[in-house]
Amino acid sequence: MPLTQATEREQIHNRTISITAYERTDGLVDVEGHILDIKPFSHHLLDSHRAAGEPVHDLWLRLTVDKTMVVQSAEAKLDVGAHGICHLVAPNFAALAGLKIGPGWNRMVRQRVGHGKGCTHLVEMLAQMATTAMQAMWTERAPTGAAREVAQEPPRSLGEGMLNTCYTYNQDSEFVKEYFPGDYRPGS
């Protein structure tokens, strides 16, 4: 276990989030997210009852993305929402089509499906789905279907989309200094 030993405790809720990317035969990439919330005890919501182990949420979202990171289509399915009308927001996620994954993604997502137009849980997962899309398309698959190959020479610049997004890609990091010297700014 990577964390320190916890104090004695009892599980009261479990959220499982799974995000998987698939390369399609037409050259596009599907990024599918799934959220499953379960409580180990029975409980009442305002308009429903859940038995122990029965999902509180069972939510799905698929983004179809092209190689330039533009969303071609989006589809949501709320098999189980916390409330009886939650499933009615599913068609609203089609509004994500046309957005480009990159700087400003979270803001643009909130404009289209946030603020009462979508499902909070799916909107929050979209940040991780964007990261998954970037991870999936970071390198091209070898044409033979073999394991992904690492480029012999790294790109000369991280670009605005990656620079300063995390500790490793910070413009004053040793990693940037070594691999992206043109982006390196000491003591920034």
C-alpha cells in the first residue's frame, strides 16, 4: 500500500472512474469514461431508494477525437443517475463537438455543458478524459501494430499546451533544461 497505515475505518462510499482510449479504423480515437458510485449500505434519496451495493451513479461518456485533438462527437448515457430526471441531460453533451482539447478546455467545457446544462460528475470527468486523449495520442503506433515506439529525437519545444502544466514540464525544471532547452527559463 503506497499510503501510510490509516486509522481504523469503515467504507461509506466507492467511486470508480475508468477512462479508456480506442483507436478506430477510420483514424479517429474514442475516449470512453465511466463513473460508478456505490454505497455499501441501503439509503434513501429524495426521489428513490438504493439497496446496499446498488449504484447511485452509473454514467458513461464517449468523446470521438481527431488527430488534431478536436472533438468530432460526444455521447453521454446515464444508466443510473442520482435522481429520476438526470438522464435528460445526456443529449446536451453533443454540444462538446468542435471543441479542441488543449489550453482553455475546462473553461470551454463548462460554457457548453456546465452551469446546470449537464451532469456535474461527467463535466468533472472531462478534464481527465482530455488528459487521457493526450496520453493516447502522444506517440503514433508503429504501422506493424507493434508496441508504440519512442521518437528518436524529442520535439524542440513543449509548446504552450504542455509548458508549466506540471512539475516536470515547469519551465525551470531540470527535465525541461535537458530535453527542451529552448523552453528552459532558470529561476522562473
